[in-house]
Amino acid sequence: MKHINGETNVKTLRFGSGSIKGIGKEIGRFLITTMEVPWALVKNEIGGQPEEVIFINNVDQENLDKLLLKIPDIDAVIGIGGGMAVDAAKYFSWRRDVRLISIPTIVSVDAFLTPAAGVRCNNKVIYVGNSSPDPLVIDYDIIRTAPKTLNIAGIGDLLSIHTASFDWQHAENNTKSEYPFSQDMILSGKKIINNLYNNIDEIKNVTNRGIDAIVEGYMHLNTICLPAGHFRIEEGSEHYLFYELEERLKRSFIHGHIVGLGIFCMSQLQNNQSDYIIEFMNNVGLDYHPQTMKIKKHDLVSSLLNLNNFVKENTHLWFTIINTEKINNNWVQEITKNLIF
Ligand SMILES: [Zn+2]
């Protein structure tokens, strides 16, 4: 793992095969938030005796607050698993003001690196609090027990820099940027993508180096976006297609897969080196085709055709290519030809 300067939102980092061993003996009284599968993987390795192990099956704020009342006195919280277990740990650590230890068992989402905890409130995800892992533990062998396609999905929210940065530039060109525009941020984002590009085979095969490349990418992204206070270079029109589909189909998706589909469509709408980024996604093995997500062709077509309206109605969304390019049926038919349903 490379040393990264700046606000990475990681206080300390421990990585390597077997790096989870014995961590429970070093941190005083601790609580664990996890799920059954990841817990089975690590429970004999981490050492020490947890005050309590809480299995997390939802991140409803009301539910987490109820659990919070029953939690014993602790010095630390360890979050072990994917997004939800880690988000719950972040929430508890923030509310109790105790040390956070993050042990992601998959790198499919960046919850283990972002400061705010994603919780559900009135059926909407909101981001609250502020926490930094101390340490973040990246144990390659543990992470490799997760399905490859899910670990590779971790690249989705980094490749979205390709389309989102274009959108920000596009907003600036139209004098619609919501934030002070920064070419430096865009150039730094490009470096993240280039670094991933140099590690395509490693990521595809989920090697140690490939896992590092994804984690380093997110840490770099934090150093660019946390000081600015927004993730404009990483979130744009590709995410808005996902929001539309989520509202339309009322179900969740593997985040990196659906963002990949957004990159496929929006890079073409933008006329933004779409051949390059689509080939990148193909070569790295990102499963962005609708078939993987069980999205039917008529749903995707309807969603794309509704996008212009969707961004008009949702006035809080940032200005992107969707605000200026009218999406018509011919174009939709043309681009969906190359997708697998
Ligand atoms: Zn995202």
C-alpha cells in the first residue's frame, strides 16, 4: 500500500494477509457490529473478548438508536463486514465518541473510508456524523473470500470520476457550477483513473495489488473531496440514471454495477471518450450489463427517456449533461443495442 498525503480520513492503516489477527487484544472493551457471514470468517482470528456482538440487518436510525441505549460501556467499536455493518459501527462510534476500527470484508462500497455514516430515516438514506477508522484493517485473504464480481464493483465509484468530472466542467462552461470550479481537482481525479488503468489485470483478478489500488483510489478521492466539502468530481449524471432506476423499480442494486451502467450510457451522451471508458470496464470485469442486475430493456429505455424530466423535477441535483442534451428514442435505441439484457 502506498503512503498517501492529505486528508484520507484514515487515522491509521493496517494491511496484509493476516492483519486482523489479535486486534481484539489491543483496544480495551469493545463492541462488534457485523453480519453472520463475515463474523464466521473472523471470529476466531481477532482475539480478545467482545462485550457484545450485534448482528446488523438494517441501518434504520430509529433501530440503531434503540440498540445504542442497550450498549454496555466500551472503549471501541469494530465494524466487520460490508456497508451496513461498517455504517452501524461508524454511527455508534460517533454517538458514543469512542474509537472506530473498520474491518471491511469486501471492497464493493466505500463506506469504510467515508466519514459520515449512511443510515435510513423515513426510508431515505441520510449521512450523519463524522468518524475515521483507527485502524482501517485491510486483510487481503478475508477480502478475497467475497465474490470477485462484488470486489470489482468497488471500482464503480472511482470510474464515475470520468463522467462526473465532465459534468462539472460542463456545468462550469454553462456558468451553472454549484461550487467554486477547480481544474486541479479534476486533474487529480484523472490521476486516480490512470492509476487504476495501470492495474486493470490486478483488479480483475483481485490480487493484493488490485485491492490496494481500489483502497488507494478511495483514499486519494478523499484527499481531493473532503477539503472541498463535496464529491462533485465523482458524482454526476451516471448516478442520476441510477437514482431514476431506483425510484422506478423500487429496489436496490450493487452500487458499482449500476454506476457502471450509468457510465456506459452517460459517457456516450457526453461524447466523452466513451470507447476508452467502456473498454476499461470490459477489461476490468465490471458487471455493468442490465442482465446482471435483472433490469429489463423496456425499463431502462423508459428510465433514459424520463431522465430529462427527472432532473428538472429533482431540483437539488447538480447541473449535468442531462440538463442540456435532449434524450430521444433514436439515441436510446442506438446505445441499448450494445447492452446485454
Ligand atoms: Zn456512488
